[in-house]
Amino acid sequence: MKNKRADIPVTILVIGIFAVCTLAIFSFYYSASIVSNKMNSVVVVETALVVEEQIRFYESVGKSSDWIRDEISEIEDIVNGKYIVEIEDSNVKVVYEIPFGK
């Protein structure tokens, strides 16, 4: 109580520690939202690859391309001998061409 000169540096130290902790929390929150958005794009690409594997499987079993198009909802159309697969998430859209009959 008698040393009033030490009050100012201690106050500055406490405010500085509070500011650093606040910045760290906001930094973690911001990076978590970025990683979450990037994971959405990975999910969309993985879904496109799963659809490709389904198409390859149905072709190997001997199903017709019309049956495959009716069976798999992600197939938009068959153009020039290719399946056009369109998968869209919040801010990611994948248009994937899969040749059939190989």
C-alpha cells in the first residue's frame, strides 16, 4: 500500500496478459472456422470419389448406363460418353466427369 510506483507496472502487466489471452482465444476460434471450411471441401471431393467407385462397380456387374443414372442421384447427365457428377456443399461445388464403358 505504501509503494504506489509499483501499481502502474503491475496494472500494465495484468492488462497485457489479458490482451494476449484474448488474442489467443480469437486466434483459435478463427483458425477452427478456417479448418472447418476446408474440411467441407474434402467431404465434397470424397463424395465424388465414392460416386465414381459406385459407377465402376455397377459397370463391372453389367448394369446399363441408364440404370446407373437412375440409381445414383448425384449423376446429372451423360454427355459424350461421360457421367457428369455434380456435388455441391455450402461453398464448394464439384463437377466431375467420369468416362464409362472402360
